[in-house]
Amino acid sequence: MPPRRVRVLLAGGGTAGHVAPAVAVARALVARGHRPESIHFVGSARGQEAHLVPAAGFSVTLLPGRGIARRLAGRDLIRNAGAVAGLATAVVRAAALVARLRPGVVLSVGGYASVPATAAAVVLRRPLVLHEQNAVPGASNRLFARFARASAVSFEGTPLPRAVVTGNPVRPEIAAIDRSPAAMAAARQALGLPADAVVVAVTGGSLGARRINEAVFGLVRAWADRSDVAVHHAVGRRDWAGVQADLPRPAAGGLRYQPVEFEERMAELLAAADVAVCRAGGSVAELAAAGVPSVLVPLPGAPGDHQRANASAMVRAGAAVLVPDAELTAERLAAELTLLVDDAPRRAAMAAAAAALGRPDAADRVAVLLERHARS
């Protein structure tokens, strides 16, 4: 049950990429002296916020709704009709909630799950602040941008009005990553990784990325004799059961390969890794905060091609290499990684460039922005 009145209402979710920054901001607000019960989330019953927000110790109202399909096939038209009906119901319920809670400020973190409460904030004239995780703004943030008092953005040049570069909030354990030699050795010991190998961390997100998985399987087989390399591979929950028969099994004394379904200890993995291979969504902020060089494979078809824009910002800074999804093969991955694995000075330069982009205090920056625009 939501409280009678809240100081901050956080709107949005759907994916972990939207939920995790919002939770990080809520934790930063608590660290700044706000009571947890003065912070409330509004999201979608279908989204990750349904379990991530309560697990973080905050209250949440879950509304009906789903994203709008951009294709116009018959099945999608039917799906979109249901989505519009659910959205209408959600907006009405969100308006009643915002009228009752009278939040001092509303933070919209984007995604379809943010639309009902953000629309309600506009209609009921509650102060609105946007947060955009990507270099290219999402549809929701573009829709409501002209009503916002400020737009907290993650990249310089993000085209939103009244933009303030705060960075993309990351979890406190990511912000606190220590990559000193002693901390790296401790992280490798905790993960069962060799102390003297070049560690390649691979992840495709919670569900996984089939193209990345297939390229990594081929890479591990091609590099089976490389005893100087260890690959820690988060395969993803979607594909884990189906790839068991195909998992490479290098012989003892060669490359160390550690496949896992999902990596719960991401902070330890980023502390342990010499280089990462991953998509270019919210992981970009974590790589920068930790100072980890990377090979980025943007998700094709991402709205506004925002993952390519995120990856391009890292490449321009000298912190990453971009490989288009369609070009990712075992051979291409091996070629790109060879240039990093065999060149420690280049890895060090890329790590420094990534760290220079990192904003581990992003959550606190957004919290300060909310305090500045909140109505008492």
C-alpha cells in the first residue's frame, strides 16, 4: 500500500536498464537523509520493477500496460490495441495515485512503464525531472521533455531541453569497484579465476545474446591452447538450457573457460576483468564507472539505434571497440581480442579512458537535481 504523501515519485521500468538507475537514485536519496517511505515507485506489472524494487526496500505501485510494437503485422495490430487499452487504464489509475500522493517531484526514467505516471505529473502540474540513460533519447522522454524542469542525461550532447550531464546511475557496489592489483586478485580468487591470466568477461544481459554466445563458443575452441587467457561467460537465462551440449570444454592446462547461466556478482567480475565483451545498453555506464576496456556489440533494432550511439561515445573516447552485431563472428571476435589481450599498454590506456568517462556519483547527482526542483 503506497504512503499518504511522498517526497519523490519514480516513474518507469520495464527492463532492468530502466529500473536499476531508478533504484540507485532512490538509495542515493536515502543516503542524503530521505526516509525510504517518502520514496515511491510506479511501474508496470509486467516489468522488472515488480521484484527489483521491493527487493531494494521501496514501495511500488504496479499498473497494467505493455510496450507498443513498431511493426504493423496483423498480430501486432491486435497486440497494440490491447496495449493502448491497458495504457488508458494505467493513466487513469496513475492520475488518481499522483493526486493522492502529491509528490514533491516526479522522476521519469523512461520506457513504456513511465508513461502513465509521467502523464499524470504533467496534467496535475507536479514538478517533473527526466533521466535518460542513452545517448539517443527514448520515445517517452522525447514526448514529455518540454514539460520537464530538467533532463538528467548520461552523455554530452544528448538532445533534450534543459539537459544536465549527471551520468547514468549505477548500483553502489559498481560505483565502489576497486581495480587496484590487490582488489583485482581478491576478485579473481572469489570467482575462481587465475591470477596470472588475461581475464575476458562476457555478458549479453540477463537473458543473454545469442550472437555473442555463438561467437564466444567459437573463440574458446579456437583459443583452447591459450593458457594465458581465461573467459568468464554469462550465457543468459534464455539460452542456458539449450546450449549445454554445445558448451566448449577446453582441456586442462589450456584456456580457462567458465560458463555460467547468470552472473550475480557483477561487481566482482568487473573488478577481475582485463576486458569485457557485451551489449551497449546500461552496461556502458558500469564499464565506465569501473574503468574496464571493452568490445561492444550494439543490439540491432534498439529504438533509435541508441546502443550504437552509446558504443560510439565510448569508441570516440578511446575506451572501447565497436563490432556491429551482423559482423560478429568467432574470427572477428578473436581478431579484436587479440589486439587487446596481447597489448597490456593498450588495455591500460583504454581502461583510463573508460574511467575518465565514468560518473560513479551519478545517482547522487540526480538526487541533488531532484531536491533542487522539488516542491515543498
